[in-house]
Amino acid sequence: MKKKGFTLIESIVALFIFLIIVFISLDFYSFTIGINKKVGKDNSDIINATIALDFISDKIRTDKIQLINSMNKNRLEIFKTSDGGILYIKNGILRFNVDSQQIVPQIDYVLVEKKSEKLYKITITTSLNNKYTCFIGEAYEK
């Protein structure tokens, strides 16, 4: 007479195979979450750098600036505009004129260099230690 059902060995083997599939799925899931977090941080980093570059380039194009690029009162002052406003970094936040006017967070360092009469080089270092460089102006005078 044949008995219907599973033996103990068959049940253990099936459980073992099921657990292997579950662990592989969980490993893939945690890998995907880690990649998603890294991509999110990188994306945020690029957006912050772009906002900073846009703000700085707008000030350079529309106003006369006086380069400072030095530390003063616990802040890195970058340049001064013709109306007396100062672009600076304090506590990792790019600010303009007063502490309450925050442009963008997670910016560690900004260097603006005058390459010629109408050409500036902007280098931004973010909190993820990525560097972004941009040139503003005209390379050659005609």
C-alpha cells in the first residue's frame, strides 16, 4: 500500500531550497537599496553643485565682483559684489550677504579664479568630495 504525503527528508530538502531562494532574494534586495541610496546621494550632489554654479555664474555675468577667496570670521569668503554683498561658505552651506540667505547646502569649498579680463574659472568641492569645474565668460577677445 502506498502512502500519500512527503517524508521528513523531502520536507527538509524543500525547506532548504526555499531558504536559499529567500536569502538570494534578500541579498539582491539589499544590494538594490544600497545602489539606490548611492545614486540618490550622487544625484543630490550634482543638483547642489549645479545650483551653486548657476548662482555664481549669474552673479559674475550680471555684476562686477571683487575676488576674496580667503577665510574670515569662520567662513570662506569667495567674492564681493559691487553692492557690498559677499558670497561665502559657512558650516557647509553656500550663503550670500547674510547667514539667513542660504543658496545651497553640502558645499565644502568654492574657488573663483579670474583667467582673463572676461573669463572666470569656478571650482566647487561638495561634501561628497566631488569637484565640479566650470568656465564663465569669453575665452578670447575679438
